[in-house]
Amino acid sequence: MRPSAVTFADWLRCTKTMRLAPPFSSPQPEEQDIAPAPSLLEPGDNVWRVENARRAAVLSDAATYYAALRESMLKAETSILIAGWDIDSRTPLYGPEGEPRDGLPALLGPFLAALVERRPALRIKLLLWDYSVLYALERELLPALTLHWNTPAQVELCLDDEVPLGASHHQKIVTIDDRVAFSGGLDLTIRRWDTPAHKLHNPHRVDPHEVPYPPFHDVQMVVDGEAAGALADLFRQRWSRSACEDMPPREPVPPGARDLWPDRVAPDFRDVAIGIARTQPAREDADEVREVERLFEDMIGAAEQVIYAENQFYTNLKLAATLALRMKARPELEVVLVGPRTHHTWLEHRTMLAGRIRFMMLLRQEGVADRVRLLYPQVGDPRGEHADVMVHAKVMVVDDRLLRVGSANLCNRSMGTDTECDLVVEGSDSSTRAAIRRIRDRMLAEHLGVAPAQVAQAMASGSIFAALDRLRAPGRRLLPIADGELAEGEGLPQVEAVADPRRPIGPTTLLADFSEEEGPVSGMALWLRIAVVAAPILILGAAWHYTPLSELMNPQAFSASMQAGGSWGPLVALGLFMVLGLVAFPVNVLIVATAAAFGLWPGLLYATVGALVSAFLTYLVGRRMGPGLLRKIIGPRINRVSRGIAKNGILAVTMVRLMPVAPFTLVNLVAGAIRIPLLDYMVGTALGLAPGLVLMTALGDRLLRILTEPSAGDILGFFVVLMVWGALTFGLQSLIKWVRRNMARKRRDAPA
């Protein structure tokens, strides 16, 4: 399948006004200060905030970052806040020298546990994306068990699922006492550790099973001062939404406070302004944030001579069009894009690799590709053995005026789907511009195996291409990436729409996103695209029918058990509700089974009594456990349920039952733990369960006939009941949301 032709004019029509900034003046000698140009950073537009940092530094590769982070953590007194796409208790938290010598464990989980044992007043909060099942094999099994339950009470883990379908939390932030912060492309997880040397063989570069992995390159930034405080505020916002509890606000730094800056890190900048750009997908109560995308557009639009970027993915064609436009306006502009040589997994090969091919194809069509070099780093030895370096960094340097380090890839999902956080430094004076040049030269030197001074000397002409051609060292080099063209079947737009979406996948856009905005869709017919969406449902249905999975939650089996009890059948049903309610068994399965066993009206009566008795018993269990133990087991997300039902009153409890806040058993436990009045709770539960009880019982009455002797009328009735149930549930939920919004609006508009 050949991709359809995409012209620059087509893309220009599809985008808003291209954000090309006024040109900066030409680079000046370091010792000559010039009047600064107007700032490119606009809070509320291409950055969230601009805050001052007393010090800032760029840390290349995980060994450098982990060593600096460990050193600052050892100085922590009140709080350590960690947010990540992945957090693994087995992360090797040490530097290039290997095993640490501070007397604490080497791995992240045991290190944090030992740290809070040493400092009982220290509180550690871990915010981990409640990741997609697609990443289950790459992640630590049951992170909540190892990072929450098996650590002291001062260490809390919250699995954050407050993103829309298809999105992820991709920010990688650590703040310490709200005074030092780290942000960039590195998670605290396994298979990341490496040194800037990227040796072919390093005994410390192994996974938890002692299996070696290839060289790995990434970049993080460390800041202090108000810039660190702003990142702490960002963490608090995320924690408040995911855990439904507000953390104490930041407090002023006390006089004589301990310096938390890692001693081994020499600052690259002093007294510098740091811009913070975010991506946040739209939510019901908040608009989307696309500062990351706007900042990329403005940085490209400000380029004069050199753009140097390191990134894992290059798939966003809107940014490719912006780059092509700037290169046409500035014929002297040279662009170096460093990335991984290829993408090896089936999914990435057919999405991100195909997108990178289209990215470069657009630049070729616009006649500027001869001034763009797409390269990958490789290391080797005199014997001819070599290995490609995996590039995971997210860096962009524009001339000596703009330096950006963050979590955002140059892909579609980083612009509007995932949460991202990038830090940017603007060269507003000669010393800052000199520091930006030194960092860029240091990055190139790492990949080329030469000294940064050699890169600086080679770059004196202003041409980065001339420097690359001149600098060669044995064992380290940057080589051209040769992706070729898309072969038949390699690019699947329907899969790309899910793996690299331009916006979160919602119920109104799921099928709409299966269209290729770059050109006409070809290859898959509509029926086949619908089949791609329906396949997971069909697979689950087959597993239910042909595997023992069906025995675990089969209403017919429970119905047979109730009928076998004879006159004791109602008591058997009641016992099943009581026992299975304590182990979080789906109550709807029991309701259907009860109606199937006893008929419509008796079944409705028995199911109602059973559900209420189950709610009562689990309420008592929660009351006995109390909020402290329940929070320890479930984690901070208990607040999401408790906040919804903490308001006393029958209406509040009824609303929680109608809204899909949490599983039936969890709501019962939390209600007891936070001491909701029993009468209010039971009446509210009865009202909230009533619509589902009536419709599920009607469904259950027909269930046995449908399973044993199906007729057209029964099957039609089955689907009618399902449709009515879904419509009624949706209507009640919509009504409650409307009431809640109006009540909130009235409270907000009421005079103080």
C-alpha cells in the first residue's frame, strides 16, 4: 500500500495560521551582549508558566540522572513526589560507578522504604499511570503490591486512570521538598540505565533477570527555585484529580533551608527563566491544553541556522509542514534529527515507523529534505562488533536561542492525547546562549565520541553538517537512517489511528478516527474497519463460551444451584448474595440468575432482598475496617468513592449507585468506613438499584428460555430489554450530571 500524495499546500489548508516567529538576530560572540529580542514564551499560549530557577542543568542518560536524583532524595526532609508513565520498584537507582556507597539499598522500592524509616516525617507519593494491558508484559507485575502494600505507610502509590480512552499519562516528574525538581524523558523504571559512554557491554546494564539490553540514551533536566515549585504544583493537580484528595499547599522556603541540589551536578544555567509547556487531553470539566504543540511550532518558526533534535518518534505531519515552510523561508537552515534506527515491535513498526516515513516523504515533496539529516547513533569496537543506541530522548535545540527537554515526542499523541511536560530555556543573554551551545555540543560529542570542545570548534562555521562530516572517531558515530518506502501492508492507517491518535478515542470519534486525514483511505473496507473495533468483543465472547471462564460467572449455573435447593432455594440465593458480595462478585450476575431461577416477580423480590443484605454486610465490614486500613488496601483512589458519598443524605447515596463510580462491593466498604448513616445509606441504595433490578430481573426471567429453547420473540425481547436498560441508565446518568452541574453553578454564582 503506497501512501497517498500529501502536498504542503494540503497541510497548510488543514492547519491554522502557521506560527512563525519573527527572526532572531544572528548569533553573536559570547563576550558581546546584545539587546534581547522579544520573548517567544507566552504563558497561557505556548507555555503554562515561566518561573525562575536559581540553577538548572541537563542530565544525559539514566546513570547520570539516577545518581543525581538519589543524592537529592537523601537530603529530602518533608516530601518526595514522583509521577511517571512507569515506576518500577526494581529500578537501579545508582550512577555510572554502579552499586551505591551510602548504606541504603540500590533498588528504588527498598531505597524508598529505607529512606522513610530513616526519616519518619518524610512523605512519598507515587503517581503511576494505570497503564493499558498492552504494556502488561513490559511492566512490573502488581506495582501496587510492591510499591504500596510492601512499603511503610509514608509511601503511597496511586494508579492514575484519569485520562480518556486511548490516552496515557506520559509526564516524568520528581520533586523533592518542592524545592528541587527533575523532568524529562526518563521514567524510574527498568531497562533505562546506561552511561553516556554507551559501552557495548556493561555489567550493570541488565534487567532484573540479569539479561543484558542494548545501549539506551535519554535526557532529563533538573531545576530548583520557583521552577521546581511550579512542577510540584503540577503534581498536586494530578494527585488531586486521580486520588480525589488535596495535598497541603506549598509553603515558603524557610530561611537557612538545606540545599537539596545534587553536589555532583554542575549547573548549566544560573538565575534562568524556565518555561513549562504541557499537553492535557480535554476532560468533561476542562478544555484540552496544547502548549507542547504550540511551542514546537514557535520554536521551528524561530529557527535561523540550526535545529538539532533527539526524539523517539517523528510522525506529526503538521510539524513536518511547519518545518518545511520555515526551511523554505530560511535557505541556510540545517536540521539534524536523531532517533532510533528502527522500531522493532509489530505495533510500532506499522505505526511509528510508517509515520516517520511519511514525515520524511513530506519534506522530500517540498524540496527541503537535502537539508535534513535523519540519523541514529551506533557504538562499536575494533573487532567489528557494534550495537545501535536506543534513542528515547525528547530534546530540541534551535540555534543557540532555545533549548527544550521534556517528555513529548514529535508524534500525534504527544500533541493532544497524552499528558506531557516539557521544560524550555530561552537564550535571552550571551551567557545563556553560550550555555545552550555547550549543551548542544555536549550531546553531539556523546554520539560522535569526541570532546565537546572539538564539536564547538567544528561548529564555528555555523554549519552542523560540516561539523558532522569533519568529526569522526572510532567506535562512535551517527549514521543515516534508511527507512525506505512503505511496502504493501506496512502502513495501516486504521491501526495508526489507535496507536498514534491526534486526540483521545471517544465514543463519537472511535470509528471516525479510522480515516486518514492525510489522504483518501484505501485498503480496508468499512465493514472490515468495524470488524477491527468489534474483534476484542468477539474474542472475549468466544473465551466465555469455550473456556472455563464461563463457569466463574455463569448466571445459568447459579440459577441451577438455586433451583436445586427446592424450598430452600430462596435461602440459597440469599446466601450467594451474602458470600459472593464479600469477594466483589458482580451483583448483576446474581440478579439475573435469581430471576431466571424463580421467575419475574419472586425473582425481583429475592434479588432485591439479596442485594440489600449484601450491601448491609459489606457496609458493616467497611465500618469495622475503618478508612485507614481500607486506604492501605485500596490506595488513595478510595477518595474518589468517598468524596462522592460523603455528603449525608439519601439523594447523594442514590446518585452514587446510579453513577458508575466504583464496583458495588467497593462502594459498600467505603460507605461503612466513612460512617455514612445506615438508614440514609440503605434507602439510597434501594433507590439507586431499583432501575437496574427491575430491568435485570426482566432479562433474567427470559434467560433460561433463551439459553435452552430460544424463539424469535424471546431473542427480540432480550435485545429490547438491553436497549431499554441502556437507555434508562444513560438517561438517569445524564439527568444526574445535569442536576449536579446546575447545583454547582448555583453555588458558584451565589453571593459570598
